[in-house]
Amino acid sequence: MMTQASDIACPIQRAAMLFADVYIIIILRDLMSGPKRFTALQQSGINPRILSQRLRKLTREGVIARTRFAERPPRVEYALTEKGSALLPVLDALKNFGEKFLAIPEITEDSQTILQ
């Protein structure tokens, strides 16, 4: 039986149980720049079924808000809530870590020779 996040005393473990998922992190990253529609979020390469599941979870947890506009065809946008915006420093820390320690190697003349 899977333990509920609310049953865990450690706040790091509780947060990780909710947000330690690559798809959730990608969704949050994409919403950092403002509200997005489903199709815009899908451009990150997330399978539509997985994207729908993660959006429902984030909405249920109060991390994002789903707004439906009364238009034809119907338009739905997702945006970070106050709770979701509180994760921005965490995402910035992940970005800084990735840039510093997981940088993509630069292509140099020597490496191009090796690749040929």
C-alpha cells in the first residue's frame, strides 16, 4: 500500500511525493512564463494521456488553476496558482544546477574531428 503524503513527517519527502516527476517538472517549467493551453503544453513532447493525468493532479493539489472560457470552440488554459508560484525558486535552483553541473558539452573543432 502506497503511503499518503499527508502521513509523512518529513516535509522534503512529502514535497517529493507530489512533485518528483519529470512530467510535472516540465509542466511547471512551461507554466513559469504564463498561462498555457493544453496544446502548448503538449509541445514539450508529453504524451496526451500522461499530460492530462498530471494536469488533473496539479489542479487537485492546488498548484495550477484550470480556467475554461465560454468560447467556440471551448478554450481552456492552465496557470500557476500562488502555491504553484511558490515552486519557482525550486525550478530556478534545478535550472542553475543543470547549467552548472549538467551542461551540454560544446562542440569544438577537435570534437567535430572525432565525430567524423
